[in-house]
Amino acid sequence: RFEGSTIFVTGGAGFIGSAVIRHLLADTGARVVNIDKLTYAANLASLAGYEGNPRYAFERQCISDDAGLRKLFDKFRPTAVMNLAAESHVDRSIDGPAEFIRTNIVGTFSLLQEALRYWRALHPDGRAQFRFLHVSTDEVFGSLGRDGLFTEQTAYAPNSPYSASKASSDHLVRAWRETYELPTLVTNCSNNYGPYHFPEKLIPHIIIRGLADESLPVYGDGKNVRDWLYVEDHARALTLALENGKVGETYYVGGRSERTNLEVVEQVCDLLDAFAPSTRGSRRDLITFVTDRPGHDRRYAMDSGKIERELGWRAHENFESGLAKTVRWFCENRRWWQDILDRGYQRTRIGLG
Ligand code: NAD
Ligand code: TDX
């Protein structure tokens, strides 16, 4: 698979991007170029051991910098781009949306323009192999009621600065295909979780605080529902979509694992109690309800039927198996997350409680 291909992975030092790179290097013959600006959310330690790999290169580069991108396209002549570079934390977008507009909207615009310029120059007849896969989120569709799922027909209705910026980028990708015929595909996925997840997100935040016997903050009433997808299942879905997906199509990737936030936190507590018992008793006693996130979407859930039927994708993990692996990984890889805590990163107002 992908023998002789060169794939740009933007945001490859982030949570999902690094999982995609590990998967591409382990399970395909592709050469991978990791293009990442290295924001607070990046961590090259997530790719430790790959530095000397002849099929892997890292380029520190912002996706909003046209000239820099142009040099990389000309230097590496990629056969595909997987765009995962983004500002990704909803609470942070509420405190300061500017960087979300710059990276998620303007950055995607620059990447599309440079991909188009490169593709046209390289392939004047427009037929040669090139694909641009844009990675997006279920949050662009807003909030679901008690029933139903997001399907590929659901209308966009973003509610946070983050999701509005991601929705804008999805629309740009669509327009570049319709207007300029750039061969694009879009995937929208649900909440990822797994190893190498940045500590400010719900599951790692609860694991790390739980290990220190600190209070475990649950926003609002804890009844908001997310559909949890194990990150390695997502990485396989993205690779399949790039390989066999139809240009111009959108594929949804979900975990078929809807849980309320309170259920997730309680399950993490029980796993921590099993793997790393505390002398102070049950972690559940540390659960604390805190002020809600403004505009907090109540429920997300994805219908993954299309990618399952058309590309043969299946999630390998269910939430119980994936969460157990995740909690164990965080217990066994303290160095990875302790370094991030020691380096420090700016906390959000909501996160500070
Ligand atoms: P992340 O925050 O962990 O990583 C983002 C990476 O992008 C970081 O390494 C960062 O340095 C890099 N980056 C940010 N701005 C950049 C710029 N201007 N130029 C180059 N690199 C830049 O994010 P993630 O959770 O891995 O998410 C990856 C993608 O998947 C994002 O597009 C996100 O919107 C989408 N997504 C994530 C989830 C999830 O649950 N994590 C769910 C749905 C969709
Ligand atoms: O301490 C917390 N307590 C809490 O109750 C945190 C950090 C979160 N929450 C709640 C808010 C959400 O309902 O847990 C849920 C998950 O929160 P996050 O981990 O911040 O993820 P979410 O806002 O759902 O967005 C994630 O999934 C969709 C990613 O961060 C996005 O990039 C992706 O698009």
C-alpha cells in the first residue's frame, strides 16, 4: 500500500496526526512528511524512535505561510496531503478565537491554494494521482437531541468558535473541488481518545488528575453525550479514505460508543482504582461538578454506515477495551505527560474552574 507515495501529514506532531504517522509508517510503504508548526499542543516525543527512519521527515512549518508551503511542495512532490493541523480545543476557542481563525480557516485556505498550484503545475492534464484529505469534526453539525445520528446529509450548524472555524474550512475544501476541481475528500469524526492525548482534553485530564488524587471537574450536569472513537481506529479510517475513498465524497467516522461525560469519568475512576489504587479511597469521590462550558453542545453521534459499507472500515476497539488500554498507557507512560505538565501550557478560564 502506498509504495512510492509521499504523503504530507499536517499537524503530525499532534494527537491524531502522530497516530496517523505511526500507522502509515508501520502498515504502509508510504514516505511521510510531517508538517507542523509545533504549537503548545504538539509533541515530537509522540514520534520518538522515527527520527532516523528513511521514510519519515519532519518540517517545522505553519500552514498559513504560503511561501514556506510552496517550498515543501516543490521539494517533496507529494502524492497526497492529509490535513490535520488545527487549533483543536473548544474551551481555548472561547477564550481566544483569533488563532482558530488564522490556522483553521486561513491555514486551510493557504494549503488549498498551494496544493492547487502544485497539482496544476505538476499535472497540466489534471489526471495524475493526487489527493487532498481534509480531517474535520462532528462538531460542525451542532447539537443533537435525545435521538438520531449525524449523517452525511446533516446540515452544518456550528455553535462554538472552534466548530465555526472547522465548518469554514470544510466549506473552503468543498469550494476548491467544485470550482477548481482539486481532488479533495473530507472526513468528519467524533471525539477521539487514546495514547498521546494532550492533557487538557477530558479523558487524559481526568486520568492525570485522578492519579494525583485531585478533584475531577465535570462541566454542568455531566449529561452531555459524546461518541468516543479510539484514535488508532480513526487513523486506519483516514488511511482507507485516502486510499479507496471517492474524490469529492465525505465520510463520517464514529465509535458507536455514546457515553455521558459523567459515565466516562466514572469509568476512568474505576479503571484507575484497579490499575493504580489510591490510599485515599475511591476516585469517584473526587468528582466535582463545575460551571458549564458556554454554548456546550448536548449530544453528538455519528452514523459511520457509509465508510463501513463502502470502504470496509470497522472499529477494532469498543469503548471498554479502548478506555482500559488508554488508562493503562497513561499509567505506564508518566514521563510523556509529566514533561508536558513541567513545560507548562496556558490553562483556559473554564479549565481553571
Ligand atoms: P491537536 O491539537 O492534538 O494537534 C494539532 C497539531 O496541529 C499540533 O501538533 C499543532 O502544533 C499543529 N498545528 C496547529 N496550528 C498549526 C499551523 N498553523 N501550522 C502547522 N501546524 C499547526 O489536534 P488533534 O486532536 O490531533 O486533531 C487533529 C485534527 O482532527 C484537527 O483538525 C481537529 O479539528 C480534528 N478532530 C479532532 C478530534 C479529536 O477528538 N481530537 C475529533 C474530530 C476532529
Ligand atoms: O475537564 C473537563 N470536564 C468536562 O466535563 C473537560 C476538559 C471537558 N469536559 C466535557 C466537555 C465536553 O462535553 O467533556 C466533553 C469532552 O470535552 P473535550 O475533551 O474538551 O472535547 P470536545 O469539546 O468534545 O471536543 C473534542 O472532540 C471533537 C476535540 O477537542 C475537538 O477537537 C473535536 O473536534
